[in-house]
Amino acid sequence: MTSLVSAHEPMTTPAILPARVVFLTNYLRPCHVAVLRAFRERVRELMVLLSTPMEADRSWVPTWGDLPVCVQRNWTWTRTWRHSSGFREDNFIHIPYDTIAQLRRWQPDIVFSAELGMRTLFASLYRMLSWRTPVVSICNMSERIENERGFGRRLLRRLLKRRINYFTYNGPSCLRYLRHLGIRDDRLFYYPYYYDSDKVYRGQKEFSRDGVTRILFVGNANPRKGIEPMVAALSRWSQGHRDRSVRLIVCGRGPLMDQFDSLSSYGIQVDRRGDCDDAALREAYREADVLWFPTLADEWGLVAIEAWGSGVPVLGSRYAQSIEELGLEGENGWFFCTDNRDELDTSLSRALEATPERLQAMSERCRRTIARFTADFAADRLCDVIRAAIPSLGTGQPSPEARRFQINLDESEP
């Protein structure tokens, strides 16, 4: 597998680009705030336009710090998404209807717009009024999710591919999807996810020294996250290992949270901690021997990155793009397809059979896995797009650093 990142490449800090930038997105996670702060230091002016302060299913309090942020006028409705693997999930559809007016107000030199939805359509319509202003779509997608979108979204994306100048991708599956749409490589740029570093445990790790293996689950306990196959697999394993002590630490909330309680009848200690702040998550990563991430569909999977940054091996689903890109079997974790019972059971057994010494050796590899994922690195990749989109500001080509991190699918495993 070809990784997008290297822990040994030197970082460079580019000069400030004399560009006025508008960044359109739905809402800001703390990790997005960190990247945009670093990006603001690299451009003349930045304005962030949000569809909503925060979506209804998120427990975070909006914290933008000193970023220049404007919340748009917006219509939102909820649509139920039904996936072929059996789960259903509510999706929020945003229509920030004042986008064109806002762009005319700010008169940017370049527009970045998250995803290939309505805000990006409005940005493309603005470009018809200001044809010298390039529009870049920030695409955070995976084939497993996008191939099951409805006809309307597929039609919109076919339309937008002709109206948008450049596209970014966050991983190998996203890149394959954009290429499938017919977008040429010279219009594609790598822009990775950053993670919320405040959640990461930086201290020395110790593993299972008291004979208890601690499995950590972090996230929303809903059907898409693979809770039911996860609980079933752990139940099957425990029936043949009554002599083993396992504690399941659960950080999060969700409609399937009660399913974890059934594991107590199999001798599994269940420690439900509910919503956790940054300090509580750092403590959970400090305690954990293994993170279990059994998702049925995730376009990225930030919890895997947080775990690796904390030195915790990941028992993770290949249906998350972070696992596909960065997972190294037996080196930083154990990986499976969640709807394949044999794979799931085998990976779980390998994880729970790992000795403390083996986990300790894997811990250092975990941290090296994500060494390149910094806010500065992500901000530099946005600057690469600006240089290509506005040749007068640079060479008109990606920087040498960017070229080293392009994916070559001919050399990558699918």
C-alpha cells in the first residue's frame, strides 16, 4: 500500500500569498479551526462562511477563536439515508441561499467550497459573474458512500465537474471516485484531514500490565458505526475465553448504547463514560490497549488517527478511508470488513492475543503513522491549489512537497 505521508520529509513554510480567500463549509470541527488558522497565516485575507454554527447531532460547542467567521442565511432539512448494508442514518442538507450575495460582498480572489452540494453550486454560479475567480471543491468522500447517493446528487456532481476549476481529495477512495467522474489529474490536489490534537495522549504508553485488556470505542453508537456486529463478535470470542479479563471502555452516545450492556453477561466489564471532553478522551486513550473502530461506512475516520497519535493500535474496518490509506496489518493494527464475520472474528482474536510487549512495539509505529498529519501540512496543501489556480502568485504547478504526496493508483492497493 502506498501511503500519502512520510514521517521524514522536512516541512517548509511558504511566503504569504497575496490572495483574498473565502472558505465555504457547513460547520467547523476543532480540527478544521486549527488548519484554517494556519492557512490564514499563509494568505493575505481569509473569510470563513458557515451554513450553520453546528449540526443538531453534534454535541460540540462552536469554538472559532479569532477566525473571521460569518454564519450564512441557510435552509436545512433532514433526509434519511438508507445504505445497502442495512443501516439508516439522518443526513442534514444545507442550502446557504445567500452564498452569491456573500461572495459579491467579499470579492475573493479564490473560493474554496466544501463538498459537491448546493453551496458549491452557488459558488459555481458566482463564477459566472466573476469568471476570473477560480472555485475549488474540497471533497471528503469515499466510494462506499458516494456510490449509493441518490440520482439528484449524482446528477448535480456530473454538472459541477464542468463548472469547478479544481478539486481536492482526502484519500485514495476519494481520488478514485473523482477520477471515475472524469476529472483529470491536473485538476486534483491532495488535501488531508487533520485531527483534533487536543484529544491525543502524548505520554508514554503502558499495556495490559494488570492482566486486563482494555478495548476502547469512541464515537456515536448508531447502526452505521457497526455496533451490532462488534457486540456479536465480542460475545462469540468471550464464550471461548472465559479465563480472560477484558474491559470495554465506551466514550460517546447514541441509540445503540444499551447494546454494550449485554456484554456483561459474558464476563466483559463495560465502562460507559458518555460524552467526553478532550481531557477525558486523552485519559481514555492513555488507558486503552486497542481502539475498536468497526464502522460500516466512513469517508475518513478521525478516531483511528487520534488513536494512532496516542500510540494505540487500531482494530479497524476497511470501510473507513483512514484505515485503507494508513493501516498496516500487524504493525499499527488489525483490519477487517465489518460485514465479513470470519474476518471480524479473526482480527479480534489477533488483537486480544497480542502480548503487552507486542503492543508496546506497535505503539511507536502507530505514532509514526500519522507524524505528517499537522495543521501546517494541511494548510500548505491549500496553498498548492492557490498557486496552480492563480499562476501569477507562483509557478502554476504543485510544489515539490505536494508532488511527493500524490497518490499513484497504479502502485496502490485497491
